[in-house]
Amino acid sequence: MADVTVYGLDKCDTCRKARNWLDRFGIAHQFVDYREQRIPPDTLKAWAQQLGGWDKLINRASTTWRSLPEARKSPGSDPEWTLLLKEYPALIKRPVLVTADGTVSVGFTDKAWKLRFGQQQGSHPGH
């Protein structure tokens, strides 16, 4: 079992870049397409709490968000948020990265992931 799990969409360019980055640094990981395997509500809630709230987990710049009826854009409770994400998984920022210690982060940049994984000037830990 990999110590790193990347959650995203298979066709997402940023998710592909993130997975290629992990391969390049020899970091074993598994990928979960959250359209194919829906994330349980308790997990979504835990991610949102760790990130600092639902707003940190939602991609408000997405076409999916912009096309939502106005009434759906202001869920008032955790169950409403989890229902919305079950219905529209593409609203989740991507990729979501979860490491073995349970730490969650969203999005991908080379610099942020180098910091996250302790990569210095192309060094490969454990090699």
C-alpha cells in the first residue's frame, strides 16, 4: 500500500502533472478518481476541517461551480456540503494529496510539493 494517495480526475492535466512529479521523484502513490470512487462524507468533512473549512476544498473558479443554481452555492451545514460534493465531485479542488500521516493538501505546484516531500535541488531521499 502506497503512503501517498492522490485524489482527482483522471482527465485533469494538473492531476497528471502531479502524478508525473511523484513518479519522477520515486514516490510510490495510488491515484483515486473521485468521479469513479466517491469520497465518503466523513472523509470530505475531515479534509475540509483540516484545510480550514469547506471553502478551501471547493474550486469556485470551476465551470461546475459557476453553472450551479444560486441556491446550491451556499450550503448551510456539513451534510449539505457533502451532498453537494457527492452530486458534483468536480467541485473538489484537485488534486487532493493525502500522505500516510493523514496530512491533506489541495492543488499542485512543483515548489509546494518539494517542500511537502522535503525535496531539495532534485535530491531523492532514500536513494
